[in-house]
Amino acid sequence: MRMFPLLFLVALTTACASRGFEADVTRFHDNAFDGQSGQSVTIRPAREALDGLEFAQYAALVGEKLGAVGFTAAGEATPDLIAQLDYLITPIASAEKESGRLSIGGGSFGRHGGISSGVSFPVGETSRDTVFRRRIDLVLINAETGKHLWEGRAISTGKVGDPAIILPLLAEALLQDFPGVSGRTIEVTLSPDQ
């Protein structure tokens, strides 16, 4: 009988570890858009505040993901498409977490009733867990006409707020099964090895 709680805990831990990264992905495109494989693309920031060395690193990462679905980097040449990239990671909740509590109580009981009192205080470490909302947005624009050909976003929440860790996962989720079904939000789960 003592083994059941231990087996339950092991099964629960294994299930959580194998769950992977989850994101809600929404994409919009003209149904005639099939990804137009082979077109050249240049990645630009959606906001001026993003421009810089950090953005260049994430743009290169998104460029690799676009390459995996059939696009090529324009380099110095005039691109067929402009990929407008935006991302944002913001804290949305914070909660205190305690490792345990110690309670001390006492009481006295009379013939027809009772009275008791007690005190409780935290034992061990107290920490704060912050939950982040993580988002990436990507728009593919015809460089000649300025027409939006494809728009997509991937949103997730979790305790990790480091863009270097999260943005590759969001980009992978966003471009999975590219171009995707238009106008529908789906949950994409990446396996732990991804």
C-alpha cells in the first residue's frame, strides 16, 4: 500500500517532463498562398526598439526556420518578401511559494464544548515564481506591392522568460506545418527533444 503514492508521484513527474513546450498558434493567409517555395526574404524588425544586435541574432534564427520551409535569404539582393518580426516577453503573474508550514496548537475541552487555538508559520525557503506571457509575431509582405501574404503569431505562458531560450521554440511552433490553416488558433506541442 505504501508503494502506490510513490508510483503515482513518479508517473506524474514523468508525464510533466514529457509534455513538451506548448503554444497557441494563429495564422492568416490567402488560401491561394502555399508558401511560394524558393522566394527570397529579408527579415526586418516590426518596431524600431527591436533593432540591434539581439534582434539580429533572433532574426537569423527565424531565417533558419523560414529556410527549413523553403525560403531563401535575400542577402544583399532585392528580396521577394519582407518578413516583419516582432516578439515580446512580459511577466503576467507572480506568486509566493513556501517549502512548508509548521503548526502548533493547543486546546481545552469542557463537558459540552471545546475551545482551541494555534499558530502557523513558514518553515524553509520562500521563493517567488513569476509566470511570463511570451509572444512572437511574423508577417510576410510582398516587397514590390506591400501586400500582406501571411500573418502568424504564437503565444505561450510559462516560468521561463529568457528570449534566447523561448524564441527558438516559439518560432518552431509558429512555422510548424507552414503555411497552416488560415483563421484558426491551434495548440502546438513540441516534444521535449525539440
